[in-house]
Amino acid sequence: MAKQIKEISISLTEKEGTFTSIFHKIRGENKNSEVSSLRHLLSNEKARLLHIAKTKKPESIYKLAKLLGRDFKSVRQDIRVLERFGFIELISNHKNNRELLMPVVDADKVIITINL
């Protein structure tokens, strides 16, 4: 059986000289957002974070930060943005009486549409 591809759709619409964006997540929830959020979302660091989380499957945000060679706080902030728009899901696991949040990439494909 073929694996189902999970998609996130981002629509940009021009209105009176500015773009607004709508994020369509797989779970059926839509979010209106400013384009500045989209610019912040599509940075090279976040692309790298998504790649490492998807390919290396770290068991915690801390281990992801170590794999990226970045500060934990910065990685956690990036994950919050990615989680907000449905790119990453945090799965709670417990190890040695501590909660670990495992970042799981929640989409396989992002589709960006610009309506003029």
C-alpha cells in the first residue's frame, strides 16, 4: 500500500496592494496570517530544522538542538512557529521521570499558491 502524502497548503491573496495568507492544515483547520509570518516560517534555519527532524528523528528538542549545533531556546522558538502552522507535532514521551517532547514532522509536502 502506498504511503499517503500529508500536505499543507498556503494561499497568498493580493488585496489592495498587500498580501494576506491563509494556511490550510491537513486537520481541516484554516488560519489567517500576515505575510510576515510566512516570511518568518520559510527561513533556511527552519528548513534545516525540518530536514534534520524528519531524517534523524531525534527523541527530544534538546537532541534536535544538538544535531543542529544551535541553542536550545532558539530551536524551541522555531519549533513553536512550525508547530503553530502544522509543520511539526510534538509527541510527549517519558524517560527517567522526565517528559521529553519529540518533534515529528507533520507534513510531506507544502503547496504555496499566489492569487493575484
